[in-house]
Amino acid sequence: MLINSITKKYSGSVVLNELSFDFKPGEIVGLIGNNGAGKSTLMKIIAQTIQKFDGSVEDNSHVGYLIEEPKLFSNKTGLAHLSYFSKIYGNIFKLNEYEELLKCLQLFDVLNKKVKEYSLGMKQKLGIVISLLNNPSYVVLDEPTNGMDIETSLEVLEQLKKMAKEWNVGILISSHKLEDIENVCNRVLFIEKGNILDEQQFSNKSQHILKLVFDTPTELATFINHQEFGSIVHSSEKTVEIETTANNADVFQFLNKLGIRLIDFTTEKKTLRNVYMSKLGGEKRDIGY
Amino acid sequence: MILDIKSYVSYNLSELFKRGSLIVGVLAALGPAILISYLILSGTTAFTIKHVSNFYCMLGMLAAVLHPLYFVNRDYSSKTISLINNSKQNRKKYVLANVVIALCVSLIYAALGIVLLLVTKELGVPGELKASFLLGFSVNVFLLVLTFFLFGYILLLYGVRSGAVYGILTALLLFFHNILINVLESTNNVFLSNIIENFPGYFYPVMVGSNPLSPMQYFIGCLTLVVLLVLVLKKSERIEI
């Protein structure tokens, strides 16, 4: 799916500003941003529930979605929902195809109960299953683990991982629970004020951030010019932060060769939380950890 | 994913039966008509077959308009419409699917009305029952149901609460035309009389069970229907939930 230069304005104020990215079937992409960053609007545009915007979205004709709260009929049973949202799109709901998923999500035994008897977490799970009906190529999930306890969240995320792989479904997922995103996503997009601020791959779990403080700016420049350990995340007058998989001993050996002495040295595992804090820090109140 | 109109219509029509609301609506339509037929046959009143048809339409048309509107109201109030309004094509198909439901409901009510009139005539209720009247009755029911359904639909799309929409439709179908009749009877102004007589809010509820409409009224009725349909389609195209 190609999201190409999307701009959305609401009464003059820009919610999304020429935002572009792509994602493929089978890939799970995380969307992180503070409240009001434009995540839900972006998801609604991808799901085509918002029609008026500038830019284009390609290959979004087959998208399942759960955006904001699950939209359900309180007087219908869970099973009636699955049957209804299959039938109106010309398909027949086959319970056996979804049995494993429904059992894993602990929905199977309550399918004949009316939705008004469901907890918020159960409604969320039903909303997720509805989004997976009718063989979508992509699924867009906005805060899918809302109202779920930790154990259930992990089960749901595991299922999503499995679905993405087995059904070759591309999943775009937003959550305020950074650990959720970190556990499930291949790639994370940081979105702020309608712009993509940064993109991070989370495929390599051994990545960490090295923070090196040099004695002089010249030594820093020499190091930057010669190093091949990884990409530079941040640098200032005497300090540099590098995202790398290299071990500390290799870095020290390299510094010795160059005859450079460090003032300070720290290493930190690359987690979504510390990347988030460096990219979007300041609004810590929005994060649910 | 493309909305399947046939599946949507069949599922929701069957729900109308299963929930029992269609039965309640039909009983509400038939009740007064059967009662008046009984009174006519027992010689208590001097009414005719057209009174039977009028009494049938009194609550019958209100029920027939509210049945299809229930689905639109249900989908918008529960916001499940956002699971359907996911492409321009589906937005259009959703409107058309509900128009088809309204059409089916109007056909059911027209058919039941005709059966009722034929049976009561057979039982001896006086009055002429020409084919032209039955045809006019069917067309009137069809036009009235679709027009008032689309009017209610547009109100819902503009965010009018369902209780208010049902209230407005009830007032229009049961009471408002009586005010217009009083105005007509008390005025000598030909222009005003013409306007009232050609106003769909007047001629549909008054004439639906009485007579075929005039060519001018049919023209205005069809034009109103087209305008309302275009308005509903345009508004549905833009609406964001």
C-alpha cells in the first residue's frame, strides 16, 4: 500500500501534512504519536471512511479496520456480527475458519451472547475479528488492546503476528502501549503534528545506542569521519550517539587505533521507549507505561 | 470490499420479519381498516371502500416509512455505518440498498392493502373498486413511502436525533395535512390553494388511499423524490463518522 503525500485539513488547521509511506502485505507497521498527532485521521483515510483529503492512497480497496472504539450493535450477538459483516460483503461466515482465532481470543464461548453483555476488552477483540473478515489485504488497528489486561494484550498481539504471517496481511497498528508496538512491529513510524518525524526498524533486537563524549570537537570529527559502526542518531559539539550492533570492545579498539581518548561512554539497549523519548519526549503524560 | 446490495437487503428484510416489527406495522395498518369494514358491514356507518383504504393508510403509511428508516438509524446511531462507508461506491450502494428496502416494504404494504380492499369488497363493503384506483393506490403508496423515507434519511444525515425524526414524520403523516385541509377550506386565495394542493406534504397523506393523483402532483412527487435522493447521495458521499 502506498500512502502518497496526504494532507488533511479541518477548518483551516492542518492535521496531516504531505505524509507519505508504504507498507506491504505480511508486514506489521507501528504508528506512534502523541494525542492529536493525526494517527486516527490517517487510519480513517486509509480505511476510506474519510473521503475528502489531498494526496492519494494506492491499493487500499481491501482494508479491514478497527478505528477508535469498536462499532457494534448492542442487541446482536457476537456471532450475528460476524455473520452480518460477512454477508453484506457477499461472503458466508465459516466459523471453522475463525475457530482457532476466536478460541485464542477467548471469544468462541461467548459468541452467542449479546454484545451489550461484553466487556470493553471483549468488544475490542470482536472488533479485531470483524476487521479480519472478508480476507483483507491490509488491516488498520487503532489502539486494538484498549481495555485489555496485559495477558490478553499479549495473546492478541501474538495472534496478529501470526495472522500477518499466515494470511499475508499487512497490519498498521497504533498504540499508546509502546511495549505492544515493540513486541509486534517490524517497523515503527513516529508521527507528530501530521508529519512523519522518523522511522525505525525493529527487526534487529541486538541494536543499542552508544553515547560517546570526546575531549575535543576535532576528535569527535575524526571519529565520525572514520567510524563504520552504524548510523549517527544525534551529535553535538563533543558528543555523538550511534545506533549500532557492534560490541563495546570493538569500539574501544577502534578508538585506540585512532589515538582518541573518551571523556565518557554509555551504552543503552535500543528500546521503543528510549527512541520515543528522544523523538517525541516532553509529552510523557500520553504514554501508558 | 464491495457492499452486496442483494445480501444487505435480504438480511435486513428478514430481520424485519424476525424482529416482529413488520407484523406489528401490518397489524397497526389492518386494525383500523378491519374495524371500519366491520362497522360498514354491520350497518353502523355509511362509509365506503375508500374509507377502508384510508383507514388502512392512516397508520400503515407511517409504519411503512419507519421500517426502512430503522436500519439507517440503527447504523448511524451505533456508528456501524463506518464499517460500510468505506468507499465512494459503498456509500452509494448503502443508500441504494436502503431505498430497495423501502421499495420492498412499500410493495408489501401496497399488496396487503389491495388484498384487504378486494376481500372487504367481496364481503359486501359498498363503493367502486376500479383497476385504475388500485393502480393509483399502489403508485401512491410507493411514492409516499420512498419520499418520506428519504426525507427522514436526510434529517438523520444532518444529525437530527432519531426521536425527533420519528416525531416529525408522525406529525407530517398523521396531523400536519389536517391543518392544511383547514387552511384550504377557509381560504379563497386560488394561488395559496394551488400551492397547498400541489405540496407533497399535503397530497400524499390526504390522497394516498383515496384517489390517484393529478398529473401535476405526480410530476411534483417524482421531482421531489429525485431531489431527495440526490441530496441523500450527496450528503452520504461526504459524511464522516
